[in-house]
Amino acid sequence: MTRPTVPGAAHRGGPMSPERVRELLGKAIDHGQGTHRLEDVLQAVARGEMRLWIAPQAVAVSEFIQFPRRRVLSIAWAGGSFRDMRAVQAGFEAYARGGGADAMMMVGRPTRRRARLLGAWARLMGDWTPAGVYLWKDL
């Protein structure tokens, strides 16, 4: 397991265990429509292709995506406390800027209200599946 990239990472009074990291990250990846398995993501982190972020009660994985006209930091998966993810947002932004990105993006699970709206769009489109809410931030 890689070392935390957010200084002072702790869980319930001590360092977040590798088991807890795997649990939170695995739950997030399970909502990813089957694009990756936990082992795929951990191997990409180990190779330096993705970055693992560990906050006191949350984890996230980010990766840079180079589009033809923009470089974006994608928060590919996040799990755990929303409050802790919000607390490391400045770290995401600094890392994105340092890596030459001019924006960040994230896909998250929708609230119940948004899930109903996405379900309506999916029915309208036919055989589509509502998979999440897409968020974007220009830097």
C-alpha cells in the first residue's frame, strides 16, 4: 500500500490502515460501471499514473487527462467523509495547477432527487443507465 499523500492522515485516532483505504476505495470503484477493479487502481498508483489521497476519514484517487485543448485533473474515485474530501480540495487544486492542469472534473453518485432526474433522462434516451453526476471546475 502506498504512503498517504495528505500529511497527517488518520482514522479513528491513528493512521488509516491499508485495510480501511482498500475498503473505502473499493466501495467507490464498485460504483464505476466496471471500468476498473481495486487492483487495477492500486497498480496504477504504484506506477505513478494515478495519485492516492488519504484524508482523516476519506480517500480519493486522481489522474491527469490530456484532452486536445485542455489538461484536466480527474478525481476518478472518492470514498468516505464528504467533509474530509472538501478539506483536501485546496490540495487537489494545487496539485492540478502544479501538473499543468487548467481544470478539474469529478463524477459522483447523485442525490435521490438527481437520481430521479437522471432516471428520466435515461428513459428518454432509451437504453442508457444513469451513472452519476458530472462536476467541473475551471482553475
